[in-house]
Amino acid sequence: MADYATPFLHYFPRFVWNFVQTVVGFDKTYHLDLGMLPMMGRNDVGGTSTKNLMHWTQMVRSGYFQAFDYGSPAAN
């Protein structure tokens, strides 16, 4: 992805930032230097686990920042 991301991030940083804000929410303040986006695109970030995604989903649905809910012992 870095082969395509770096030039795209270089030429269209505001488009990319608007896409990011669409996902995480809009703010009038740029919280990063848009000139750094190509460098960020060159760096390969680590993945995440399915459990981490499930935990995030639980927190979004509940509206609370809390530990992972495994459910009741009877349900397992």
C-alpha cells in the first residue's frame, strides 16, 4: 500500500484528512502537520487482533470506556 499511499498523501493531504475526519469526527483544528502524511504512509503499521476490534465495538455500542465484557459464565 505504501507504494500508492505516499504519492496520494503527498498530492492530496486535505482530501485524506477530510476522509479521516469523516471516520473519527470533524474538528476545525488540524491536529497534525499535513506535510507529515506522506511519511506516515511510508511507515508500515502493525495490525490488531479480532478481540481488540470486538472490544472497540463493545465500547462504541455501550458508550462506556471499560474492560472487555466476556459475558456471563453461564453463556460460555
